[in-house]
Amino acid sequence: DTAVSQTPKYLVTQMGNDKSIKCEQNLGHDTMYWYKQDSKKFLKIMFSYNNKELIINETVPNRFSPKSPDKAHLNLHINSLELGDSAVYFCASSQEAGGTGSYNEQFFGPGTRLTVL
Amino acid sequence: AQKVTQAQTEISVVEKEDVTLDCVYETRDTTYYLFWYKQPPSGELVFLIRRNSFDEQNEISGRYSWNFQKSTSSFNFTITASQVVDSAVYFCALSEGNYGGRRALTFGSGTRLQVQP
């Protein structure tokens, strides 16, 4: 069973299009994240959700909109795609409940490689 | 603000050599967590280890070992008797002690390790 899954794995699209990437976790975790890995391999947090509430919203263009319909899903919708959006997008999840007494590592999905032409 | 520095961009070794990947971090929190992830050519992010700021014990797992030193803010990773399958990009990451979706990882820029046969 896949713990954190993402669809699609590859996404090739034209500039100006709108696309979505879906993420699902079956670990029962309460927190989910989106990270972006650019062509130089830099990994950076974009968003995090805790119990469907948006917690982290880094400096990301408004064209990116995350949506969490429930704790097990966190989707990423991108409007008006630009060349610079080409990257690998990773979804991750972790269990955060329990306060600061413990930390559980984040489990990453396989990534979605987005190519904007 | 937190920061992770991996000064070694790329390292090339011959199989069976030992290799150490350096990681230096900055944080103002007294409670934080350090991680190493491996990203093989297939692209997924593989969790290797988590270390809490209050636990400075070094750890060994098979051919892998980690040296955590708070005095120098370093969390170095050593692979003993390297193998071709160790070829990958290795990321060091830091998370501060907040919870509730705020424990996003700050990644270093990664070190590409090439192990030649």
C-alpha cells in the first residue's frame, strides 16, 4: 500500500493552462505539505495544512491554490501556468497532534514532475 | 530564521572509500529536529534519520553514521565502505519545534554523491 500518493506523476502542459496535482495519504496523519523542487534541486516549502486548516503559506504566487477537502487529501491547483513553474512538486504528510513533546518525520510522495512548454 | 548549509555540492569517490557529507545549520530555537534524506536518481525522497536537539548521541546504522555536534551546529553524515548504490543526492534538513503544521522542513541545497565502481 502506498503511504503518500500523488497524481499525476508527470504533467506536461502549455503556458497559460490551469492544472491540478492531487495528493492522498493513507497514514491517518493530520498534517500535509507541498514542497517545490526546482531544476537545481532546491527544495522549498510552499504550503502546509493541519486538520484542513492552512498553516504555512510561503511567498508563492496567487496562481497557486492549495485545497484540502479532508485530512487525507491535499490538492494543488495552478492557474495560468508559466515556464518558471516547471519543477518537481512533492507532497508530504506527518502526524503533528501531541504538542511539542515528540516529532514524527514527514513521509513524502513520489513527486509530480511538471513541465510547462 | 532557520538555515541549512551543505557546502559540498558534489563529491566523487571510488567504491569502498569512506565519505563524509557535511551539514551546518542555524536556528534560534532551543528545540529543533535534524534530518537526512536521500534522493536517488529515481527521484523519490527517502528518509534516513531524525535527530532531536536534546539528543546529541551519535548514531550508527549499518554503513551509515551520523555525528551531531551542537557546539558547532553540525550534523554530519558518514558512509563507510561506499557502494555504487549510494550514488544519490543527499539532503540535510531542519525543523524547528513548533507544531500544528508549522514543522515544515528547511532543506540544505543537497550534496550529490557519485560512487564510481
